[in-house]
Amino acid sequence: MSSELEPRPAVAAPRRPVRALTRLAGVAVLAGALVVGSSVTALAAPGPSADSVRVSAAPSAAADAATRPPRTTHGPCAYTETPDEPAARPVPLPPDPRRTPARGSVRVTLATNHGPIGLTLDRAAAPCTVQSFLHLVSKRFYDRTPCHRLTAYPTLSVLQCGDPSGTGEGGPGYRYRDELPTNLPPAPTDPTGERRVYARGVLAMANAGPDTNGSQFFLVYANSALRPNYTIFGEVDSAGLATLDRIAAGGVAPTAEDPAPVDGAPALPVTIRKAVRWHHHH
């Protein structure tokens, strides 16, 4: 197992806010990362292709964090509070039973303003991720939230969602470990062999580095080349792919700095009106 799979220390080094960086992602120097906000170093690696789905780090509220240690759930998933990155929308820590459900699939539909995006979550592939995602769905964390980022690189084609603040920096106020894929084929576009194919239809978690999963996720609408550092926890159905294709066809919203960006806010604004879990009764 690679060192990336090892648990990280409970206290992470403070990360600088990178709000400005996410707007520059079309620039070649940033074509190295899929982030939920990240440190400058993670984004600055030069590269011929975009290869990162990151979460932007929120401005620190470290003064509050010093008053008590962050709480961690006692089950195998060890969901851990992030006091220095408060929740974008209040939500408790997820349940963390000793026997985390690790078999079967669960259906969730994201009802968006462009049509439904049906998801099938795979408990066996990522039990802690599915458990957290379903918790956030049940708490209506994703209802009335934007999908803030669309990428249209030849090697990175995703829609990123799951931040109620819409900034790319927001999360649920907790983090948890990666459940990384180990069987993805090498990306034919990458001669180094480091990147893998995240295929059209994949549902995966965005992050800000190892073991920093929260609420942001991405939907792959065309085969993409990424380092296998992002937890895959399900897939998009055919109706959902048709919805994604409509959003992607609208392109990325132009900005004053870049009239034809390939990474940024979708030109057709996307809102998840409601996320619904389907309970099947047999």
C-alpha cells in the first residue's frame, strides 16, 4: 500500500486560503490539480494537462479551534471535526457504526435545474464515503446548492458540486480518510504512467490533499486522466449523463481575464434543487 493510504495525523498544518487560485485554473501553470481548494504548491506543478480536482481551503478560524480538540467519531470511519474549516451549512458528524455497511448499492437522485442526475452509490468500493454522502443527503446539506466548477480540458472533463457556499472552499465541517481505487487503467495520454482513467460516468470525491474528504464531489462527463488520489464511490446513470452533457455543452463562463476559459463556473448555472435517496422495498 502506498503511504497515501496511511492515516494522517489528527492535526493538519494550516492551509493558506487559495480563493484567488481557483479563478486562475485555466492558466497553464495551474493545469496540475482537481481540488477542493488547496495549498499553492499542490496547484503550481506545471504540466501538459489538468489533473486535479481539489477543494479550496477556507480562511482559517484557528482562534476558535484552539479552545478544544476536534471531535472524532469512534467507529472505523473516524469522521473528524475541522474547527479551522467550519461547515458551510450546519450539519452533525455522520453516524459511524462499528459495522459500516460495505455491501450493495444505494440510489440517489440529484434534481437539478437542467434535469435529473441519477447516482448509484457503491458501498463496497467506499463504505465510509457512501455513509457520509447519504448522511449529508438526509440532512438536506446538498439541497439548493450550486455546482461551482466545470472543467473542459481534453484530459479533465468534470462538473464539481457539493459546496453550499459556491466558492469551492466550503465543506461539512468534518473530514475523513480516502478509500482510493486500486484497479483503474493507465491513462493513454500520460507517458509517465502516473495518471489513471477516471471514466465517463464516474462519481468521485474532490479533496484538498490526502484524507481530506468532506462534501465536495465531481461527476465525470468524458474520460479524464487523474492521479488515483480521488475516492470513487459510485456512477452516474444514462439520464444523468444526458443532463451533464447539456451542462458541458454550455461551456465555462467567460471572465474579464479569460474570454474562453476551460475551467471555472459553468456558463449555464447549475443548482441542485434537491438530493433524494431512494429506498427500495422488496
